[in-house]
Amino acid sequence: MDNIKVNISQNDIDYISNKVKDYLSDRRYIHTLSVADEAQALGTIFIPERINELKVAALLHDVTKNLTDDAQLKYCNDFGIILDDYQICSPDVLHAITGADFAKRNFTGYVNDEIISAIRFHTTGHDRMTIFEAIIYLADYIEKTRKHDSCRMLRQYFYEHIEKASDKLEILYKTMIMSFDFTVRYLADNQKYIDSDTILARNWFIYLLNHSN
């Protein structure tokens, strides 16, 4: 699979939206639809020509989230997905890994490499994230059903600043950095593993912010 453009119709969106119901709890499905709405809102600002692709990635981002930790590990074993020790000890990231593989296997024709990568890294981020990937990451973080303080603060910061910003990408970069700061602080405070991809992603957006002009 390569990053060829996939032509997604509204019928395709409706099909995927209905299909993912089979894999998600009611609560997770509501979250998924809200992420798709948020991805559309963000996409309208940054890459309006790719909104339908963003919605596909959003609808599929948590497709394996309801699997138990043991089922996640079994999936990886069954399909030859190699995990490092930190991933094995960080079950919260496994659904992004299995979800990307599941989407590639079961939604062929609706996905390309960037959609798959956006699913794969929607929890950790990674070095040199694209705007497309950043939108899916951020949409998952700030969608309207999220009630955690960090989610509310990030959502408020982004929308308060984006409307009056002359450089909208600068606001995106700053929001992404804030999101990684929240994540790293939470993981450190709770003595949890911090994925190296998260540190690299944070550094990438700091680099972009410092070289945006």
C-alpha cells in the first residue's frame, strides 16, 4: 500500500460509520463519531480537500479499542506484529498498533498509508508527523465528549486562538506541544512508561514552531 489518494464518497463514510459499530461499545462509538466531527472541523481549517480521508481515519482510529489486553497481544502474535518491551508493558498504546493493522486488512480500498499511520500514532504521535496525522491526534484529544481537565484546556486554548490567528499552523504547533506536555506530565506523575515516539513528536513540533517563519 502507498499513499495514493483514496476517493471517499459520503456513501463510503456512511458504510464505515455503520460498520465500526460492530467493534465498539456504545460509549466508544459516541466518542468515535465525535472524533470524526472534530476531524472535519480541524480539516476545514487546515486541509479542507482531505476531509473525507480524515473522517475515515477518525472512524477507524479506535476500531480495536474494545479488545482486552490479552486479545491485543494475541492479535499481535497471530499477525506477526513485533512489540518492544515498553509497548508490551503499556497496554494503552496497543489498540493503535492493532487498529492500524486491522484497518489495513479489513478496510482495503478506503485507506492509504497516511490514514493507516494516523491510526497507528493517534495515541503517541511520532517524529515528523504530518498535518493530517496531527489532526487525527488532536481530534481524539479535544473532541467534545472529552471531560478531562487537560482536554478541556487544550480545546479552549485551540479555539480561542485559532479564530484570530494570522498564522493558523503556529496555533496548531503550539497546541500539539501542549498536548504532549500534558501527556508526559501525566505519565511521569503516575510512573508510567513514556513512549519515545511522544518525545520525538514533541521535539518535532517545537522544531516546526521555531522554523515556521
